[in-house]
Amino acid sequence: MIASLAGRPILIDSASRFALDAILPAIDHLLDPPPAPTEGDAIRWSIAEEDDAWRPDAFGPAGTYRIGGGGFAVVQNEPPSVESFLPGSGITLRAAREAFMAGDFRAHPASFALAAALSGPGRQVLHAGAVAHDGAAALLVGVGGVGKSTTALACAFAGADFLGDDLVLVDAAGPDGPGPTVHSLFATAKLNPDSVLALGVTGWTPIGTTPKNKAVLAIRDRLSVIRSAAIVALVLLAPPVTGRPRPQPLRAAEAMSLVMPSSIPVACRTGSPAELLAVVAALARRVPAWRLPLSWDLDALGTAVRGIVTEAADRLRRDVPRPGPGAAA
Amino acid sequence: MHDCLVANSARFPDQTIDDETLLFDAETGQLLLLTGFGSILWSGIGAGVRPTALCEEIGRRFGADAAVASGAFLDDLVAAGILVASQEPAPAEAATPLWPEQFTAPGIERYDDIAKIIAMDPIHDVDATTGWPRVAADKT
């Protein structure tokens, strides 16, 4: 199979139909239309299905490993899998059938290896969701469990295009570039049971369940998924409030300090924290940010994000500066 | 006070936006936000201004207490390994910071929640001689 992401072809190779079918719901939006002319070298992604007795014992205990030559590997035992990336060799994913059936695995297959392959100066995988209205995207940022997936789907039900619920590739693009862009990695969402009920998606058949009992849903058959969009706003998701969620503007440095923590664990394993800091700073310099308290009024949540995107896109068009230090939060 | 200081950029990459500076400690995973005059002092040191000259100028503009607070702040950055002594002579005409109208005490806000996460799931180095997949014996 040939996929493409941010202009780079990804050559996916496996002898196992089962393994390919397992990862397909997460990445099938990257397969078509056929890859356009490329910006960089192709990434080779080799997938091997191991037998049930296979355990990654020979690779050492579960954890993350730096490999000579700039590579790295993530070893997991429950269920057993190894994903690795080596510059020049590409991505290797080895797993037993048990792993290919696991919810986390199917939601974000080889996410750390993909992050390592795709990240570099000016381009990083961030721990964020993203949705877009008319090609203008908001990054949905927050710590794990705060409600990124629920917000992303609430927005998608309110008419937004879906780009991701947890991990997205961000291209900061320099001051003379086309502007920050977000690229979709996975067309899946992980939802808690209460969010499944609130969103009214109980009829959707999950493709898996995570150890935290989140249902993994394939999005593409149900809602609009797009591959890339211009980033116009950062939305820092805050704990729930009662009543209508009201966005509050944030200073750039404040936004940067809130975006960094959730993405550092990804960057520390797959690339350079300095490059992550540079990408987040470039983003915060160019894109206005808001703090948005969450609400179970999901219609209001979708409306609030749409309002932020509309205002941010208008502000960027008019080149209005963001609030400076000391501005009321 | 040290004659000349430079940022320890290898351990503490930094970015400044709108007069606010954020640093990341690559060893511990801590995020550090320089508040108040912290970013002014940081940019002055980055421009090659000597610490003594910086504090003297702050004292002349904002008073003796401001100079003392700034000197103590720079000492704190040195103690934390964020600034290190440099043997390089300061530029003959180092760029001076753009001074705000009022002095606000410099400080450091630390965010260490990520440091705890990284400490729980550290990244292992593989053995330099045998290579992957053998974990370095002293790193397990």
C-alpha cells in the first residue's frame, strides 16, 4: 500500500492481510487520493505479524530505547509488540495478533515510530486533536483525559472536518512560509463510555477497546475527515464548567507553556525537545490562543470552537496582533 | 558576581515570545517560565551584556532594590546551571535591552508535572558496543 502524509509517501509492506486490515481504519484516509508529487524521501513501513507465542523478550524490558544512528524503539509486552524507526531504514512494526486486535494499537498504530519518522526542524507530532471549518483549523490541546476526543467529535457533529483526536503532525512553517499547517495522522477517536452516550454514537461498532475502557471508533465512514488544514487557533481545553463554555484569550507564552507539557513525552521519545520548543513557539507567535472550559452541552461546545475558528481566521486575515503580556485572561 | 555569563543552551533550549521566556530542562523535563524582569535580564545576558553592567543599569533606572533583586535572580540562574560562566570576552558594544517603564521582580515559574511522567518511563540507551537490542548494563 502507498499512503502519503504531509507530502511524503509512506510505503507500507506486510505479508499479513490481518495486520493490514487491523491498521487500515486508522490510516485509510491517507491512502487516497493517490500521493501527489513528493516533498521528501519515502518512508518505508514494514509490518510483521508474529505468532501467538512470540514475545519481544530479546529486545529488553518494556520501554523506550535510543538506538545508534538516531533511531529509537518502543517495546511493549502487554500485548506484545515492538515498533522502531531507523533513519535510512524506516519503520518496523512487529506484533502478535493479540496486539493487532488491541484498541490502543488500532487507534494509533506505530504512532511513536511515525512521529520519529515525520518530525524534524519545523515539524513535530503534537499531543493534540484538530478540527477545521472551511480549511481553517483549531488545534485542541490538553492533558490526557481532559476531553480532546469528545470536543473533536462534538465539533465534527457541528459541521467541522476531523483531523485527529489525540496526535497530529504540525508544520510550523517559517515566517516566510505558508503559515502553520496541521496534518491528520489517524482517523480514529477514543471515547469514554459517558462521551459515547453524550455524543449519541452508541450505535457505532468500536474497532477496539483500550485498557482504560475507551471505545475506539473509526471516524471516516461517519464524518468528514480531511488530511491537512491551515492552523488559525490554539484551543487549550480546561476542566468542565456548568453552563455555556466561554473562551478566554491567552498570552502567547501562556499558550506555549500549556501546549508544551502534553507534547513533551512524545518529543522526548521521538525527537528533540529543542525542536519541539521551536515549533510550539513558532505556532504561538503566529496563531492566537484561547482557553476553553469544557461543557457537556456539546452543541454549545461545537459552537464555541466554530466561533473561535471564525474569529481567529478573521483576525489573521486582518493581521490583528494577539493580546500581549498583562492582557486580561 | 561572574564577569561574563552565557546561557547553557545545550541543556536549556529557550524561546522568547512577547517579552516572556520559556526554557525546557532537557535533563529533568521541567519547563521554566521567566517572569517579571526575568526575560529582560535573559535577553541582556543573551546579547552579551555583563551581569554587573546590567544590574548597575537597572539600579540607575529603577533603584537599588531592583538592582539587588536582579543580581539575586542571575545568581539563582547560575546556581541552577541555566547560566554558566564564559571565558569569552563580552562584545565591545553589547546591545542593551529595551527597558519597560516599571520594574517587576524577576522570577521563575517551574512546571514539573511532565518531569514526573518522564521519570516514570525513562528512555534507555542501548549498549554502545553491542548495540540494539542490548540495553546498556548501567542504564537498566
